[in-house]
Amino acid sequence: MISSLRGRVLVAAGSTLVIDVGGVGFQVNTTPALVLASRVGEELSVHTVLIVREDSLTVFGFGTRDELEVFELLVGVNGVGPKSALGVLSVLSPDEVAAAVHREDDAAFRKVSGIGPKTAKLIVVSLAGKLAAPAARAASAPVASGSISDSVLAALTGLGWSEKVAAEALDETILAVSEADAASVPTLLRLTLARLGPAQQGGRAR
């Protein structure tokens, strides 16, 4: 079992990373947010799971242990394969998955490509009691460290948003999320991208 990888990023594109570990390039399937937060040539550590099929050996990797644990729970649900589980974590954070399950809100999962109403309901039923209730948000506004916010801001400007628009959206996101989410580059990037989404056409640099 490959439980983690640490090495230099060779490729970061789409939903795939290639990480050089001791001269061997491991292809890792992951969330777009982690890909966007990764930089070719820089070192990266990911939590991984190896999915074995008759005709393939596929590594899935995540920036946090929580994401990995939720992924493993999702693939244990009947009808949810690794790609669908990865799709869920590309749209929802672990806290959001837990919150949806506790609210019995299957609609949260129906917005994931490839997951229909029946499977969404099955996810809620199957994960009931397996996820801790989301931690209460701090009363005061969480603060992301400079390196984390700088990394997210760099990723956003690299995607085409102006620094001003990206910084404003990032500040608003940090004020709205939990301390745990604000401390994770992939999660903070994904949540900021979601906030920018509706205003993408007008707010993007040209």
C-alpha cells in the first residue's frame, strides 16, 4: 500500500500530478484545487491510496488526511467509484461532506458530475454515523498565514484574475471559513474559486 508520497512535482495539469520520488515518477490522480496549488519543480507531500483493479493500479492523492479518509469512505459506498469519489472532493470539502450527511442533504452530492439522485441518497445513508459533526466555526474571523494566502493568491492570478479581484475574494473567503479550511491551500483555493465563479466573466483580468 502506498500511503504517502513526497517528492518534486514534474507535472501538474488537469486533475493529475506526476511526483518524482527517488527517480521514479508517480502519477497521482487528485483534485483540481491541489493541482492548481502545486508548482512544477517544487517539493510536495500528499496522502495517498492505491486502488487496485484487474487492469490497473491507480494512485489517488490528497493534501490532507481528512480528504483521504472521506475518499475512502466514499469509495466504500455501493455505486461510488474512485472517480466519482474524487469528483465529490473536487466540489465539497470534508467538512461540507460531513455537514451534508448530518443534514441528510443529498442535494449537495447531486451537483457532482456522475452522481444521480439514487446514489446521492445512498451516500447520505451509508455515511451516516461515520463522519464526525463538523467542528463549530470560531467566533472570531480565522486568519490564514501569509504563505498560505500568498500561494492561493498566486494560483488565482495565474488563472487570469487580477490581483485586486483575487485578493478581495480571498479576504472574503478567509472571513467565512473555518480555521482548518483557512490553513489548507487546496481547500482555501477551491472555496475562493467557488466565490469567484459567479463573477468570473466580469472580474477576470483581460
